[in-house]
Amino acid sequence: MVNQLKVAILLLLLIFIVNYLLKQKEGFDTEMYRLGDMIHRSSGHNSRYSKETGFNYHIKHFPNSIATEYLLKTTKSRDYHTLLDIINKRQPKFYLDDTIVIHLRIGDVIDENKIKLDKLLSEYTTFSAGVNYVKPIKYYTNLIDTIHNYKIKKILLIGGFHRKGNHDKSLQYVNHIKQHFENNGFNCTTRINENADEDFLIMCNSKYFVPSGGGFSSIIKQMVILKGGTVIET
């Protein structure tokens, strides 16, 4: 009986050690679905976003996702024609021919950054990667005349979070952008932190698309162009 107990304890200890080592090797949370990084990052990049490491992660946690399908079909970075084939075979929940769809880069770049919200809203801010991910209000103000030319009054703001945490700052940013468009006569709605693949399909299939900063928006922009849509930006 004592020997059986010792064996059981050793087995439990072994399982704990193996799980710990696997987590150390994997090195990131299972909730972090990185569609844009799997398409945008080049192979060989030694991080969780690389195709080598990222493939193992996404096929394990998101086997039916767009990211996994992309990684199974191509080893290329930004293989837009392969991606186009993937999204053409998947249907979004709805199409928005009468709506301007705007991607907002929110989440970690806002919530985990010390830059104050007022500055993000009032200035073009360069982040550590040298990219202006978060667009200020004047970016959207400069687009309003162009948007009016299309005689469209509906706007949908889409954005998501990469991980758990306090997202109050991001949500305040979204509310400011929404209020700005409403103050200028638009019917503005939001779709925040919904299914990332569904968001991607809605944006890629939009007739009119406004990108934010960063690689994910640039990928969507290319898809919209390839599908014959209109990209609106300054």
C-alpha cells in the first residue's frame, strides 16, 4: 500500500514537471490567437508569432481557425492570394454594402502603454515598434468629407483584445471615436472583442474599409482591394 502511494505521488510529480516544461517551452497563454502575426511575420522569427512556433500553438488551440488553415497551406509571409482563397470559402455572418467599416487597433497597445488617452486621441503617436497603431481623432476628421461623398451614414467600428486584463482605456478610446462620428451625423455602432475570424471576414468583405495602424489592418486592406472594395485613408 505504501509503495503504491509512493508510485502515485511520483507519477503526479512527473505529470506536474512535464506540464511545467511544456508551458515553459510554449511560453504564452492559450487565449492569445494571433491571426495577423501568423500571416504578417516571416518564417524563422524566433518568437511565439513565428510560423515555426506559432504553427504548433495555433494548430493545438485553434485547429479550425483561419490562422491554422493559412499555416497549413503556405509557408510564405503575406501570401495574399492564398489568404484570399481561404476567406472566399468562408462566409461572414453578414455583408455591409451600405456601411463604412473601420478597424480600431485597441487592446495591448493602448491598455499596456503609459501614453495617456488624451494624447492618443489628440496626436499621432509612434509606439516602440515605430508604428502609429492608434489613430487620433483628427485622422477620422480628415476622412469625414471623403466618407460623405459616398453618401453613407452608417459606420461600424471593429476592434479586439489579445489577452485578458483591464480594457477600460481601450473602451474609452472606442467611445470617443464613436461619439465623434455621431456628432458628425453618422449612425455609428461597435463590434468589440467578438470572434477574431468573424471580425476578419466582415472587414475583408466590406465594400468600404478604413484601416488603423499595424500589420493586421494592412492585411485586411489588401484583401479589400483584391475583392474589389474601397479603402479609405489619408
